[in-house]
Amino acid sequence: MPTQKDHHYLAAGVPELENYLLSRELYYPLSLELPQLTLGGILLSLARMGTQAAKFEAEVGVIRSKWRAAWDGKSSREIKARSELWLNYLSEYRADHKAGARLYPQNVRYRAMLSLLGKAEEDSDAFVKSVFKEGKFVWEEECAPNFSRETFWYLYGTLKE
């Protein structure tokens, strides 16, 4: 999702963020053209845009402070859901290394969201490190400066085929 899409996602999602936090939904529909609204999606788009997202980041900060308990509850639910999606992907990778490696750039977003949601270490990290091949940044190069290699090591390479 190029940063222009991140901008569209934030422009549509941030005004709905309070309603989303107060809803029961974990995946909140925005429009047919955009991914569903989640905290992980918001945090990932903010991170991908970096300083270009300062206005959105300030708005999200205000809403997060106002609705801290709702934010924490949604965040916990999303961590569980994203962990399951990440583990499912890794299971598919184990079954077919070549296809799994090809699908890494879109699936590693789950791992990035987990970090952004506050889960710095994932149980599967040891396995990923054992099959990881360092390389270039997996997404658009313009986003790379917004993700430190130390914290987001898994975004700087791919899995072995």
C-alpha cells in the first residue's frame, strides 16, 4: 500500500476512529476501496508515512488518550488476531517455502502491526530468524527510514525459498 494509499486510509479512518473504538467490531468497514479500519492499520499507515502523517498522528493521539481503555481493549483483541494471521502464514510457508517467500512482503505487515501495537517480541521470531535472508527493505523504499532496522529487522529481507 503506497503512502498515497496510506494517506487515503488515514483520511477516511481517523475521523471514524472514535466510533470504531466504541464499537464491538475489530475490523471496521470504511469503503470498498480501502482496507477495514483497525488500530494496527492506523498505526502501520502512520509509521509508513512518517513525518508526512504528523497531522493524523496528533489526532490519533488525542483520541487514544481520551479513550484509553477502549484503545487497550481493541489493541489486545487485534494482537491476538494478527498473531493468528502471522502464524497461519508461517505455517503455509513451512508447507511451501517458495510460495511463502513470494508472499512475504504482504504478510509481514501482520508482524509489523504486532510491533506497532506493542508486542515487540513474537513467539515465532526464533523460527523466522532461522529462515530469514537479509536484504533490501520489503516495501517502498520511501518508507524504509520510518522503520529502524534494529526494531523492524524482519522488514529488511525475506524468507529463504
